[in-house]
Amino acid sequence: MSRLKWVVLSLAVLLVLLLLLAPGVLAHVDPVATSDAHLEGPSGSHLFGTDLLGRDVYSRTVYGARPVLVASFLGVLLASAAGVAIGVLGGVAPRWINAVVMRLVDVFLALPVLLIALILIATAGSGVRSIVLAIGIAFTPGFARVVESSVRRLRKAEYVEAARVFGSTTLRTSWRHLLPNLLTEVVVLGSSAIGWGILTATTLSFLGLGVRLPAPDWGSDLAAGATNLADAWWLSTFPGLAIMATILLANFSGDHLMRVLDPRAGIRFGRSFRRLAIRLSRHGGDIAHESA
């Protein structure tokens, strides 16, 4: 079963790379090209049917993955970087600075993520860049809160206390001893946040605040087909299924990554990727030994 999961994850990663870098390999029809085949159902010539303007829904679904995936990946990356910086600052700073920083984080945590994103989009305008900024800022408080609590616990570790005794500065201690031991936690949290990032990005596009038509996008196409759902169910069904499958895949990947990094207790705080590299090397050695 473990090897089957690795195969599924490998195929999923390959599919994501194709959707991001070479969507033309999967779809050969221009997603914005119109034709006389208006509102035709799924068939051999159009796998997912056509829309009101005769555009191929399959091509639009394939090409529409790129803005959603780019916005969610970059947004979560921005949130993780900012959240780690704020969390480490709050964890190693004096108590009064910690109180000020974390109270501000708590204020943003009390606000719904979509509300923060809507405010930022309304201020910065629509587009993929604005969605990346909105996801990054809206998701930053969650990363900051988790990292800050872990840093406060790691500060009591013996190796951190020993580094201080030997004269290590706060900046050096944070860089050499705290950050490497937060990587596992941040990666698992980030992989779980990608699903929420996809949902946020498609929601903003559905509301007309993301990618604008005629450019392909799952959220925009889902909204465009909602008015014809009774007569042309395929317009919204296939983009909706793509959104659902991608979110489920992101959650599955996050759960599997969590078990790989710590099969006993889920997220392992205070460990780095060295343990994972050792496991992968041993696993590869066992496979080579079996084949020999």
C-alpha cells in the first residue's frame, strides 16, 4: 500500500507539472477559440462539451488549472515565509514585544480568511498577483501562531540552552538551531494550506475578483456556467470536479507527508528533513537489494 501511495503521488506531481508548465500536452485546442458548436454536450470531438461561445470546456478546464495552482502555491509560499519570520520574531523577542506582535496576529486570526482576501482584492484590484497577495497575507497569521508556539517550546531545549551558554547570539541561534527544526512543521502545514489556497483562489474568481473572462479559470468558468446549470450541466460540473479533485489531492498529500515525517504522532516538532532523507535512502537501498 505504501508503494501504491508513492506511485499515486508521483503521478499527481507529474500531472501538476504538466498543468503548470505544458498544458498543451494535455489539451490541443485553444481554450479561448470560439466555434459554431454552441452548448454541445460531451462527445468524442469535445470531451467536456462546449460553452455558449463554442469554446472547448476540456481545454478551458486544463488551461484553467494554471492560474489557480500558481496563485495558491505562491500565496502559501508567501504566507509561510512571512509567518515563519513573524513567528520566530515573536518567539525569541522579549515578552512585551511578543505580546504586541502576537496580539496583532490574534486580531487577524479572528477575521475570516475570505474577508481579508476580499478587502485586499478590493484595494489592489483583480488578477493573479492580487490573489497571491491576498492568500499570502490572509494565511500568514496561521503560520505565525503555530511557529511562535513551537519556537517558545524549542527555546527550552538543551541544545538551544547550550548554544546560549557558549555565546551564540539570538540571530545565530534562530538561524542555526530553531529554523532547521521548524522545517518539518512548516512543510506539513504548508501542504495542508494549499487546499485552502485553491479554494480561496477559485472563490475569488467565482465572485469576479480573480481572472477575468475569456481567460480560462476554474472559478470564472464555474460562475459562467452556473446560470445554465439546468440546460448545460457540463459547464460547471467539470470545473467543479477539477476543484474538488485538486483540493482532495492536496489534503491527501499533506496527510501522507505528515505520516512520512512522523508515522507515530503526526506532525513532528523540532526535526528536520535529514530523517526523511535517511528513510528514503534506506527505502531505495532495500528495493535495490530485493531486485539484486
